[in-house]
Amino acid sequence: MSTDSRATALDKPGARVIPIAVDTGTAYGRPQPTSRHELTDVTAGTPMGELMRRYWHPVGLVGDATDVPRKVRVLGEELILFRDKSGRPGLVYPHCAHRGTSLYYGRVEERGIRCCYHGWLFDVQGHCVEQPCEPEGGRARDKVRQPWYPVQEQYGLIWAYLGPPDRKPVLPRYECLEQLEEGEFLEADDRSIGGGGPQIIECNWLQHYDNLVDPFHVVVLHSSFSGTQFVEQMAVMPEVTWDTAEQSVRTVSIRKLPDGKTLRRISEAGLPTLRIIPSPRLGRYGMVESLGWILPLDNHSFRIYVVGRVREAGELQRMRSRLGGKLWEEMTEEEHRQFPGDNEAMIGQGNIARHSEEHLATTDRGIVMLRRFLKKQVDAVAAGEDPAGVSFDPAAPPVRFSAGNFLEE
């Protein structure tokens, strides 16, 4: 029967009508997805951008500041990092205050960085100290200042403060990096240890920050799905609770091990971008041995700086996950598809996660708590208050976290 004759037959009085099932739940007509931009957008003037600018951030290893200008991207800003020949690090806006030429092409000298175009010389705080083409070296040079940011060196890293000068806190110290046992020393690394992928990870920083309070993905992604990436104990399904500390959201995971012992593992997501994650390889027990800082380069990429207590050089890098004996960069595209890690799970959400399409469940309670915690700090800054985790006291004691691996009988 042709389509037309079938339709005619069904139109006849008394004809039996066969109901046609209507498809439901298809992607057709779905609403345009949205993101939590108040938490993801780190550019200047945005709610999260202003919160981020109330803290110090690592912008490079100490060795990255040299007499060769270096481009860096921080919180959506393009900047130039250098070290003058007097040994002082500097971080400046890239475009010369004279005619806008990039100081990336400048020359670093004893007193600062000199623009290649007309030779104006700026010190590490942006003061114009010389204008060689002007009479008397620039009679009005004191009226010109190159935009700059304060920097400090600590734990093998260069730290920068990009916020309002009158609210600049002291650069914090951390107990777990101050209490070294005999034979230990600090090692700094810029290769995004814990990110599960390349040095620069191509998605929004919040996607990794959320990951810090999600212990259940360890059992699936890092154990059963892609093979054991850490140790067998991490494949045990944990009993999990979360709570909020003064400047972090804590995750307590309890694993009942086959030998009758209990592994109590505490990890934290701290302000502003701290990853306080004890080693999943369980080679050492006790206080967390390293800290990581997620640096948002812009809204679509980030990298991680890590400082840890080690006994051998290169020990931090040896903590990286391997699949089939390979590091992430050694794997083929097919191997990445077959054995995904944190990097694939995060960038698989898109450059910025589609938060309106999420269906959060009971095991996502930590993520809900963390986002609320961040929003509380955003609101505090918007109200003219100081966010949690900042101190203006140079004598303040080192910040203490409760994170670590603890084996109990």
C-alpha cells in the first residue's frame, strides 16, 4: 500500500488507527547550555577575576626569571617576566608606555628592561629611569610609569600579586613545606603534575578544582576503567565525608583494606587554587608531602605548579601516572581514547563545562560545597570584604592543612 492509500484508508470511518510511539528525550530542541561564569571567568573586573586578584599566584619557576624577557599569561593578562642584572625579578605589562612596542624585544640591563624602539629604560617597579632620546635623558621621565606587578621568590617559585595595592596580603608560608625531615629538600615543578596531561591543559581551571573533591573518580577512571594507574588500595570504594575548613573544603575517604587495615585519606581544595592532595602511590604516610597551585592562564587553559618535600631530585616527576609504561605525551591518540586520564575527563567537558546540563548526584556533594564556598568568597570581595585565606600579618604562622595518608590498624 502506498503512503497516500494508507493515509486514505485510515481516514475511513471505522478504520483501526495504529498509534505511533513518539520518541522522547532526544537532543532536538534542547536549550542552549550555560556555564557558571561567576566562577569560571578569571579576567579582570569579573567576580572570580577580582577574587583571584586578592591572592598571590605562582607565575614561574625561580629560574624562569632571567636576563632574557619571557612571555607569561596569568588570569587572562599577557605580561613580561625578567630579572635585571642586579638580581631583582620584575613583571611588567608588555607594551612600552612610550609608543606601545612589546618589551619582549627589550634588553635587560643592570637597572631594568630597555625598550628596543627608543631605548626607554624601566626598573622592576615600572619607574622610567632613562629616556635616551630626550634632552637630559628625559626631564619628565619621573611622570611616566610602566604598569607592573609585585613579585616575590619563595619555595623555588616566582609569585605575583595582581590585585589592588591597598589590599595586598603577605605571601603565605605552609607548614608542610616548612617542616622538613632529615635528608629532605624542596623541589619545585611546573609540568602540571596531577593534571594528567600536558604542561598546559586546555580547559577552564574550575574543571580541575572540582576534580579535587571527587574521590569516586579514582575508583573508576584511575582504577577499573583505564587500569590501575596508582596502587591497588586506591581501587577500593571509599566511604566519603566532606566538610569546610577555614580556607578549604576537605574530603575524608575511608578505605577498608583486604589486610584488615584502614586507609584514612584526607585531601583538600584550598583557596585560592590549592590542590592539597597526598600522593596516591602511598609510598609515604602522614602529612601531605606536596602542594600544587592551579594557575588559570585564561578562561580556557591552566597549568599547575607543584612544590614538594623530596629526598631525590626528580622525585616529583616520578609521581606522574603511566599507562602501559608510557607518560601522557608518549601515548598515541588511540591510546588516549582507550585509556583516558584526568586530562581527557576534564577537557572532555569542553573548554568551559556546561554546568546547566549537569545532573549532580549524592556523590557530588563535595563539588556543590566547593562551588558554594567559592561563591561565598566572590560575594565577600564584591561587598568590599577580604576573602578567606588572606593575611596582612608578616609574622603570621605557616598555614596548616590536615591532608595526608594515614594507615590505621
